[in-house]
Amino acid sequence: MSFTIDHLPFRTEKPRSSGLTFILDKGYSVREVEDFCETCSNCIDVVKLGWGTSYVTQNLEAKIQAYRNADIPVYFGGTLFEAYLLRDQLDAYIKLLNKYKIEHIEVSNGTIWLSDAKKQQIIKDLSKDFTVYSEVGSKNPNEVIPPYKWVKVIEEELNAGSKKVICEARESGTVGVFRPNGEIRSGLIEEITDQIPVDKLIFEAPQKVQQVWFVRKYGSNVNLGNIPPQEAISLETIRLGLRGDTLLDFYSIDEDEQELNRMMKDNSISNDE
């Protein structure tokens, strides 16, 4: 950090297993990646090259290497996985990951139909060689999955070998754990976290208001995904109580200072009287 400040909330450090920030790269150039990493690589844990953007990205290998130089792992979007699976080309997809030395993989079925049993088997098989992040939730805003189903599927995919489960929201933050207008389905999220450890979940939260809600609800070290690159530093300040949205949520002082403040307040009241 550039300087020090007292009484900030505890923040995990890289490499970390909680407090993860997953960035959604929708088409940065190599130079943009280098500038981005120079500014805030310490805040970033994983980068996802959104949906099928890696297929049409020029200088893909150099771009991945730029992230790798900053110790930031990269993986391809879940939609690309679904595109290969839809064409019965899972083996070709694995070869693609190996070609680019990608060690993380997202297993999703947000658009295609894939049975729970088949998805779990894929997770089990892939987790032998890759770090698997599975995703639960539909990209269809009209499809509402009941809470018990979310919990059941998340538990099964964790048991199958998924390192963490991503709760779907898309880049817009208008599906899955959010309503089409971006409103947070707080009851659903609370039912999920009542039964699943929060550190096993990654909540996609592309909008600032959503990020603030999760940080206030679950603390500075909640795992958040689909964060736009330009919001990476902003999110870190939200986590640390250094933005107005969470400034008073995380400010704390020690007992001696609290006692001094109480004495000063009591003295002020006496003087007023």
C-alpha cells in the first residue's frame, strides 16, 4: 500500500482462499492488461476472459502471459466451455487449456441443458487436473430456481470436486441471485448461506450497489466475481471501508479510544447543561 492508516478491517492477502476478487475481462489488449496489473495486481486473484472472447482475441498467448507475469491466473469463460460441450468437443477443449497452460476451468450450464449427474461427473473428472469453479444458476431471467434446488446443486458440485461454486448473475447483474432490475434476491442468498459456508461461494456482483450489499452482509473477505476491471480498486476500497458506502461499517477503534470518546461526549453534555 502507498501509506498506512489505522483501524482498517482485516483483509486476507494473496494467495488467499477467501476474499477473492474475480475480474471479468471482456477484451483488454496486452498493453491494457499490463497497465491494469501495474495498478492493482495485488487486489486481483483470478481473471476470467468472458464468454467466448478468447476465440476472437488477437495476441491471446501474450495477453495470458501478461497476467501470468503478475501472478494472476486466467481461465476461459463458462460459455466457451458450453460451446465445446454442445458440440461434443470436451476433449478438444481440454487440449486448448493445456495448449495455453490454463490451470483453472469453469464448468457451467447457464445456457445449455446439462443434467446434474453429467455435470457432476465432468467436475469430478476435470478436478483431477484442473482447479474447477462450477457455476449454478440460469442466464435466462425468466427461469427462477427455488432455494432448495440451489442448495442441493451447490452441495453436490462441491462434493464432486468444485473448489468453489459461482452464483450466477451474468455481467449485467440481472439474473440468478438478482432480479431482472438488478435488485438483490436477499432471501435466496440468505437461504443459501444458511446451509453453505460463505467461503465456498463466489457471488457475481458486477454493480457497485451489489458489491456493497455483499461486503456489508458477509464482511470484507466475501468472494466476489464478474467485477469489471475498472472497478477493481473501487471494490478494494469498499472492502476496506475506504469508500463512503462502507466507511462507517468497518471503522473501529480500541477500547481506550472508545472510553476517551465517551468521556469527551459526557463532558460535552455536562458543559451544555
